[in-house]
Amino acid sequence: MTKKVMIEGMSCEHCVKHTKTALENIKGVIDVDVSLEGSYATVEGDYIEDDVIKEAIEEAGYDVSHISHV
């Protein structure tokens, strides 16, 4: 399963690292790539509910505008 998560509120590399760590800590996640320029993250792994991804990002201090399956 691969999901593309559009994220609002990231402004620097610290934000990218913080978001990546939050997503990597979700059970079942295998790989995470976060783009500051594109304001998105690509999450690969076992099936993970969108709400779980959204909650992890919001707890890290950012907002999710959209999640799509790629």
C-alpha cells in the first residue's frame, strides 16, 4: 500500500524530519518520503487507515489536506 499525504504547515527541514519520524512510528509503515517543496509525504507499508496517518501528522503539529492512494 502506498499513500500520498498532502501536508500543510511545513516550512523547513526540521518540519520534514519531525513529520517523517511521526509517520515512521506508525505500526506497519515500511518507508516514508517527505517533500518540503511539494508539501507531501509518501507512505509505504501495510494497510493503514487514513485516520491513523492524519492523527500522527496532526500530533506532530501539521495539517492534512488530502490523502490519496497511489
